[in-house]
Amino acid sequence: MNNRRLSFLLMICLIFVLTAVPSLLPAQDKSFGEKNYRIYSVKQAKIINIQAIIDDFKDYDVILFGEEHNDAVAHYLEALLVEKLYDKYGNSLALSLEMFDRDVQVVLDEYLSDCITERYFTKDARVWNNYEDYRPMIEFAKEKKINIIAANAPFRYANMARRKGQETLSSLTETAKSFFAPLPYDTATGAHYEKLMKVMNTMPMPVIDDTAAGINTLKMPLMPAQSMPSLNINQGQSLWNATMAFSIHAYLSEHRNSKVLHINGKFHSDEYFGVPQQLRKYNPQIRYLVISAFPDSIYPKMDFTEYKNLGDYIIITASGYSVDLEK
């Protein structure tokens, strides 16, 4: 892959990962279709259709779908994938989402069981600003009684680990510790750590204060990445990866013969780093597929072989369906 493109893609993904701030995106465009994306099977070395992924999933337990949070075509595909997976696998399917933290699982469950209204669900579940892009999946799951896993660690604990190291998390109550992966959790090492540091050293980092305004705005001043200790960035990033993996593992342990579609930012799962690595630690027997989805300005003339290291399936979407993050 071209190094400049790699740095750009990782810069966009990591901005979201490190700040936990979603973009302000338009709702899904119902006119999207096969003209807006191409799916490439790395194993078969050819373009396939979405049904091939559905059929392949019969031999696996988890799909890890890595998106760029501002890719509207990917959001369309995710909703389509949920529907098609349900058609084939029924209620053995569960949906796992980075976009919901473990401490709001009860709120999510209350909404899915029709105890609370959508208004109070979106308020108390702290949904992302672009919730409308994920809403079709939530509503479909609610209608079909598909379980949804609030998979992520709350931002406050990732921030705590970033500032003080993971050891400080042990001082929290048992209730608080139930909202993230068991301590101690593994942090990025080797090639994964090098990739993280490469991005950190070549991109501007948003300065975010710990106020609600600081966390919820995209209009942030920039500072050199080097001013933020690499060890602490690793601690916060790894807490999210470990927690999402643990959430999937815990669900599968309690729900035998289930299948999970997990959706996260692609930096969490590309090249089998992050969530896949952590999932192997919790249970080496879990079988998973990794999907990496992102737009490309030269669509549909791209060379898929440049991206074959990213996962089992590469989905490249037509560019032009995302917002300007600098506005």
C-alpha cells in the first residue's frame, strides 16, 4: 500500500479512536447499491458479492467489520449485512458495537425490549452524533429480537489509563471494573505497536480537554503527536481493543452456538491487530473473519492486492459520501 495513503487512512481512523468522537454524518442513502462498492475476497483473489460472505460465515463465529466512521456507504452495507445474516442464521446472530459502552448495556436492553422510548434511549445511551447512520441496524435488531452487545469501554476509563496507566484502574470499584476488560489487559507490542507509533509520529493530534464541550466537538486545536506519551496512548487504545474483544468472548461463552457481527473503526481490526489479537488471547478457539472497508478516490479502478494484508475481505467504497471533518 502507498505509504502516504496508509498514513492518511490511519490518521482519519485514529482521530476517532483516540478521541471517541464520532463525525457528524448524513443518514443512510437508500439509493446505495452494488454500484457504490466492490468486495474482494483475499482467499479467492477475486471480486465477490455480499452473499459470499454470508455463506462463508457458516464456518466462523465472529465477523469483525472495520469501518471508517464517516463512510456512509459502509453504514449502508453494515445494515444490509445484518439483514442478510439474520435471514440465514436467525436469532443465533448477535450484533456487537464499538459505538456503545458497556455501562449503557442496560439502557440498550431496555430500549430493545420496548421499555423506554427512543428519545430517552438516545439520551441515556450517549449515542454518537451520527446515530442516524447506525439506527437502521438498531431498529432491525429491535424488530427481530436480535441481541446487541454494548462492547466498548467508556471513554472516561480509556482517558484514565492514558493519563495514569492501566494500574490506576485497579483502584476503581468492582462495578466500575465490570465496564472494561479484566486487569491486567495486554497492550500493543511488536508490529502493532510500531504501526500505532508510526501514525502517532506522523499526524497532528487533537487536543481534547475533559469537559463535555471538549469531548463532543470536532473543532479542536492541533498539537504535535509527540507531546503525548506513547506508552499512555498505547494504554488507552489497548483498553478499547481488549474490552471489545472481552465483550464478544463473554457473550459467546454464555450463548453457545451463537454468531456475532462486531462493528468497529478499522484501526481496531486491520491486519488482524487490536481486537482480533485480544480475542485470540481470551479464546484461541474463536473463529473470526476480518473485513476492512474504506473509500478510495480512484474507485472503481483500485488494485485490491495493495490491501490484501488488511483482512479476509476488503470492501472499497465509492468516495464522495462522507463529510468534511474540518468543517
